[in-house]
Amino acid sequence: MNTNFIKPLMLSAALALTAGALAPIPAFADDTMMSAGAMASEPTVMVGGAAMYPSKNIIENAVNSKDHTTLVAAVKAAGLVDALSGKGPFTVFAPVNAAFTALPAGTVETLLKPENKDQLTKILTAHVVAGDITAEDLMTKGKDKNGYAMKTLSGDVLVAFNRGGYVYIVDENGGSAKVTISDVNQSNGVIHVVNKVLLPK
């Protein structure tokens, strides 16, 4: 597959974080807690060695993925746990740990400083789009020569391209991320796993 249409990732800003665990999610009240049998009957997708349940929200599922510990730590550091646990719906393009590891060294300490919280928040929200965007949307609309443009919560624009049956998400810097797992349904939206960090202008 020819991927020359995608410009190399331009790291004018970089998201870097230390791995960390998110604080435990409070248990549901007894009268609303799903039985183990009911959850077992749900159609799940495996991400990071864990089943992602459509009845759980984005945060409740993400904390169980071994491939997203850095992303979860980032969300916690930026104070976005409550927002991404909210009603939504949200479409999240979720970078795996390896995507963060690939960023330039030395950026972790910089972005974790309290004075850089706004930059961290902007980078994270550049991975989130309001609405429930499916893989079919990305594949079908991404066939257009101009791609499928999506405005993120950060105010930036991501563009999806279907190239040879694979979906690539391109940020405003020309950097691209391949969707590796799609349609991971949540109670408040959908997650599409990607292999690169997307960066705002």
C-alpha cells in the first residue's frame, strides 16, 4: 500500500507522560450494577488484553487496557476523567503506549509541569470528536479525495483517509495515525485505537 500521501509526523509539540494508574472508578450502586452474566453476553472488542464492554463508559473501559496506560495517565493529569466519563457521545482516537514512547525524549517533564497543563489538555482533546463516528463513516467518507474532516474538541481538525482499505487520521501538521482497532463501542461513544499521537497546530 502506498502511504506517500501522508506527510511525516511533524512534532512541533509533543505529548509525553510517565505511565501511571488512574484512580479507581467508583462502583455502581447495587440496584444498577450489571450482573457478571449480563456483561458476559455483551458483544465486546479486545483491546490491550481486556474486553471492552459497550455498557461501560470510555474511562471505565480504558483503565483496563494494558496498551493505554500512558493515555489514561495523561487524561488523569489533564483533569479530563469526569469529562470523558460524561454523557457524550464522544469519538476518541486513542494512541497506544508505543505511540507516546515514539515521541522525542525530554518532552515528558516539560508537559507534566503545572504551567503546561493547558498544552497537555489541548493535545488530548485534539484526539476527541463530538458525536459517534463509526468505522463505516471513516471508511466511506474517507474515500473522498479530500478525506473526511472532523472538528475536535480542541478546535483543531482531523481528516480521515481510506487508503487501500485502511483508515489513516491526519492532523493539522500533516502527521498521520493508522487506525488499528475500530468500533470499540462505549456507553458514551466509541474508541478507535491508533498507532501515533495526533498533534494540534
